[in-house]
Amino acid sequence: MRPGTAASRGGPGSRTSGDERALTSVAAGDRFPGGESHDLPRLWHVTLSVSGRPAPVAEVRRALEQLAHDHPFLLTSRYAEDHAEIRYWEEARDLHDAAAVALRLWGEHRQTAGLPPWEIVGLEVIDRPTYHQRVAAGYGPAQATPVGVHPF
């Protein structure tokens, strides 16, 4: 989970606005002291699709390149004049946290990256084993899909 993201579903351990959680660094496979395995962050493959009124493709490309520069976790962005798709890996405690971060990504960076005022029209969040299972079965992006910003 990224700093500043709220725990999902409320209940014990949830924070109120303004509360900060101490960050702890752990090696892969380690457990938090007294924590359960479901408390460990996992990798989630995120595909975010956005769409809206046509914009000049050169501006869309530049905005996506700026977003990728600002956030190097982005793997691949594809775009056209009226839609785009962003794929990346997110580290989060659960699907709810990964989806919450993904749903904020476009809106929070619209001004700084100069992204078009498009709306989110699709979101897929899958865990790492499911992603690799799909690739092995011939679904999903090919392993050799180039990283970066590309037209559809």
C-alpha cells in the first residue's frame, strides 16, 4: 500500500483523516511482527481504460509520457485520439486498495501531466498468479510487449 492510502472496509485498524501509519520495510516473504499473511502487500496487475472527447494525439502522447516520467511504475500506455489504456503493477495489501489507487490515478495527475479530461471507462485488477496464468495460456499482453507509450 502506498503512503497516504487509507485502509479499506473500516473496522479495527482503520484510520481517521489525518492519522498516519508508520511504514515498515520487509523483505519478500517476511511477515510483519504479529501480522497475518493477508496483511502483506502483494503485486496486482492493473489495466486502466479511459475515454472522452477527441484530443490531438501528439498532446495525448506527451501527457502519457509525462505521466510515465512522473510515475515510472507504469509499464505500457496505448492511446488514440479519444481513448487510452494504461497497464502497470501496483503493490497493495488487497484488491480493494489496488483498485482505489488505480481509480485515483487519472484524476490526481490530470493537471500535472496535462492528461485529457477523460473519464475512466474500465478497470481490471488481477493478482500476479492470475496474470502469469493468462499469459501462459496465450491471453493478455505478450511478454515481449514493449514498455513505454505507443499508439493503438
